[in-house]
Amino acid sequence: MRIKNIKKIIGLIIFFVIVCASNFIDYGNKVFEVKNPSEIFIDLNNNLVFDEKEPFVFDNIHYINKNTNLESYPILKQLTDNEKFFLEYMAIEKANNLLKNKYVKLKDNDIFIKNKSYTSELLKSKYVFDDTEKSQQELLDNIKSINLDDYVILNTKTKKYHKFNCESGRKSNKYKIVKLSEAKETASPCKSCHLTPIYQNEKPQIIQKVQKEI
Ligand SMILES: [Zn+2]
């Protein structure tokens, strides 16, 4: 009986120590919402309630979107419409991957995920840029090295995939940008933007046939 009681007491002590210790571990603050790559809502007072207070704003991190005034960034004026569309999506996606639902720490006007700086990880992706010309040039070189024909807009609701310039692809608010090879496995091509080129390819064959008959 005595040994059993001692075991019980030891068990309770261990449990108590673990509970106490876990209260002292600083997990940081939870990220509630990544509004965009430079506006982040964080649970600053750790009450687990989304208070909608002022977001954490990075004035020195920029991403391409419809409000970006490219006159301020001459290097980026050569971006095409499709490249801008791709960059906006990828920047938001990268910021979400880094921060969404994560516990972070705030230090030196930056957000840290474990010991990684959010701003430097984001800039490393080359989908966003800061005020330096070097960073803008890196973003430009990065997007020019990507073959956008390898990517499509995948409407996750209708399971149709579209080219970047397709109006109906862009209009949907339930879409992802994915590799064409990935889209082909789970979705079907949009008739208005994807089937036209196949028809054009068939045309020369018909012309050849007619010529032979003549
Ligand atoms: Zn389409």
C-alpha cells in the first residue's frame, strides 16, 4: 500500500512540474491573419481573440498589386500584365506559408518564426521587394527566368484551368496558381482559352489535304 501511495505522489509531483514549466515556456504570439505580405494581424496580448487592432505593418516591404505605382520603381516598369498577376499571387502565398497560424516573436521591427526573420525569408523568395534597386532587379530577374506557360490558373470550385490572360479565370475568387502538369491531373482545360490553340494547329493539315486534291 505504501509503495502505491508513494508512486501516486511522485506521479502527481511530475504532473505539477510539467504544468508549471509549460506556463513559463514562451511560445510567442499567434498570427491571426496575413492580410497581405506587408500587413499582418498578430495576437499581441495573447488573449486568443481577434481584436482587429492595428496590424503589424512593414513600410519597407512591397509587393506588386493593382495599387502599386510602378512610376516609383522604374526597373519594374517592364513587367507584363501576366507577370504582375503571377507575382501578386506568389507574394501573398509565400507570406501565408511563412506566417499563417504560426506562433511568432516580435523583435527589432521584424517578425521571427523560430529564429528566422520574416522579412529576409520573404525577400529571399524574390516575389517581393524593398526600397533598394538591387532588390527590385532581383525580383525582375527572377520573374523573367520563370516560364509562365508552365503555370495556369486553377479554379478550385469548377475544376477548370485557365491561361493567365483568360478573363473568366481571373474573375473567380476561388483559384490557385499551379503548374500546368499538376492541373492536368485533376482538372480540365477551360474551353475559351485552352482549346483554341488546338483548333489552330489542325488548320494547316486541312489546307494540305485540299492542296493535294487540287
Ligand atoms: Zn479560360
